[in-house]
Amino acid sequence: MIAEQKHTRIELPQMLLIAGNGRNVGKTYFACRAINTLAKQTEVTGLKISAHFHSYNKKDVLIYDDNFVILSESQISGKDSSLMLQAGAQAVFFIMAPPEYLPKAFSAIKKYLNTAAIVCESGGLHTIIQPGLFFFITTPGAEIKKPEHLNFKPIIINNDGESIDFDIDRIRFNNNKFTLAS
């Protein structure tokens, strides 16, 4: 019997990571509000990660691999990654990678992520990254569809469609590290 290999997560204190309890729970809304607030005081890089491949413009390809694609967002549109750019991020990258190739894709993008604040929307990155802050967005009273997220002790935020139960101004970024003010 082969023992299961435990992976040590990479510490990335300059990352604010956002996962959610499914689609349309407010992940991008929260990411954009965080970017907008943070961009007033520091450089922010946006990162959107999807386990699924979407159509894309070949001119936006930063890195192409047989198993993943990384785009540098430059278009103004309604796409989540474009909304991050419009919210004030200096650069936004969109990674499309199945879960088994996410470590390789993240390794490839790391050289483009400087010590600036990184606001990342991803449902799977928490398994390989220990971020400065980890948020989990859900709707009030909803059954948790992916309870494994809770093993990583995220800050749970409820979004009822009209407001979130979290004060975005509590997020601090100092010395290349995210923290929360009381």
C-alpha cells in the first residue's frame, strides 16, 4: 500500500483568496469591491482561476500548455476577469486549468506575481496555497456544497443578494501581507 503524500501548502501572505458555495454567490462582486478599496492604497493584481476552459482571444494568451491556459486580461467586457481590471487591478490573469494541473499552472504564473497585493477568485487554489486571508462566500441558510473548503478555516461571508455581512474596510495590506482590522 502506498502512503498518501501530504503536500505542504505554499505560504502567500500577499494573497487574498476567495472561494464560494457555487455559482452566483457573489465571489466576483466581493473580489471587485476588495480590489477597488485596495487599489486606492497599493498596487493590486487580480487572478481568476477556473477548472473549466472557456472561449478566449488568442492574443490574450500569456502561457499556453497542453493542460492549461493562462490569459492576460486586456479587454473591457462583462467577464469576471475584466471586471477585476475595471475595479482597479493593475494586471489581471485568468487561469483555466483542471484541478490536477492547477499546481503546474500556478507555478507558471508565479513569476508574473510580484509582491503586490493579489486578489484571487478560485475554488481550488486553497489546497496548494496558504493565503494571507481566505474568504468563503455563500448565501444565508444555504447548504454547503463543498464542505472541504471549511477545513481550511475561511472567513465565511453571507451574501443575500443585496448586501454582504462583512465590512470590506477591515481588510489591510501592509508589508506585503493581508490582515484584518478588528
